[in-house]
Amino acid sequence: MAEGMKIRATLQGDVADVKALMNHIMETGLRKDANTGKLIPAHFINHVVATLNGKTVLEAQWGAAVAKNPFLGFRVKGAKAGDKIVINAVDNHGEKMSGESAIV
Amino acid sequence: MMNQLRRTFLRSTGAAGTVAVAIAAGLLRPGQVLAAEWNKVAFDATTTADAMKGLNVAGAAESKDILIKAPDIAENGAVVPVEVTSKIPGTTSIMIFVDKNQNPLIAEFEFSNGAEGFVSTRIKMASTSHVKVVVKAGGKAYTATKEVKVTIGGCGG
């Protein structure tokens, strides 16, 4: 899996507004290779878990129809500046990626 | 005392049997047992109704407290921004479906420890379709839909 997940977490009142961009092809398994005419195998992130200071706040299951280079935005109440957001993602090949950011 | 009992109980039955018994006894909800497992049945379903069945949310009630922010017309079906806000108190999860996609279930999000009933993402749409959202709150399921027209070719004609 290509390197890279970018996370930005900003505080609005006591709510953390988290935005993440993951670098992933998100291949659906429905497209055909133009040269060989064969289906390109599915390759997509199917599990995402986000934590705030180690506590799970969001658990997601994804299908192949989340757009390429997925964007994920969510909000967590009761957060403070400096709190740590960590996001872990796994794809259907078992490849892992993660990112972290302090809330500003 | 309770722990001691539980240990004896666990020892006295096979692992699989224990889980089945625990489910039957209402000690474990099936959702908890399968929490870590990708819901293949729901994601492989070819109709929204079947996908909803796979997620145990068939028969969700219409709600005006679910806001779906998505473009009326999407020029590029490969990247359609969708933002869902649930104003239903006690929202624990949000599911997104596209009726006309080959596999309608796009994603499922579960919230805990202060996460609000809100999610923003970008999805793929094969053609003009209803985007359906199901929200789970307090053990009940609610739903709302919004139509998104997809212009293939991207000229916006």
C-alpha cells in the first residue's frame, strides 16, 4: 500500500473536527483491464478505526465504492487541544496504514 | 463469585458451543461477536433491501432528522461527496447505500466515546440513483434518501 494518511484535527468549542485523507487505489473489482480484458481484482480499504487518546471513537466498515484516495470526516465531542487522534486502516489484502495527529 | 461461575461454565463447554449458548442466553449480542469481521453478506448484496437485511436494519422508519448533504448533480460519479448528519439522539451508527450500484452498501460507521452522529466521505456512483442513509439510534433504525443525478462524461450537459 502506498504510504500516507494525512489527518487534520481542529477544535471547535469542545468538538474535534477530524479530517483524514488516505492514499489508496480503492479498486472495485468491477473494472476490466483495457489490454487483457480481464477483471482487475478488488483492492480496497475495508476497515477503519479511529481513536481519541487511545479510546475508540469511530469504527467503520467500507465496501469498494468508497472513492479512490478516501476522505473521512468525523466529529468527537469532549476533546481538548493536544489530544491525540490515531486512525488505523486495513485493506482486503490485509495491508495496513495509519496516521496520527494532535488536535489543534 | 460470578467470575468463578463463568470460568467453570466456560471450561465445561466447547468454545463454539459457549458462544452459541451465550447468544441464546442473551449474554452476547451477535453484533458484538462479529464486530471485528467484515460484513461480507451485506457488502456483497446486490439490492439495498438485501444489504439492509444483512445489517439488521430492514424496516427502518423514515426520519426528517437525518440530513444528507450531497450534490443534486454530480458530474463525476467516481467522486461524489456525501455528508450525513443525524440529529436523532443516541445515534450509534450511520450506513450509506447507493440503490443503483452493483453492490449498494457503501460504508458503515459506528460511533462511540463522544463521536457525534456525523460523517463526511466521498463515494462512487455508477449512475443517477437515490443515496439512502440508515441511522441506528437507541436500538432502532431510521432512514432518509436523496437523489443524486450523475452525468457520465463530465460535461455537465
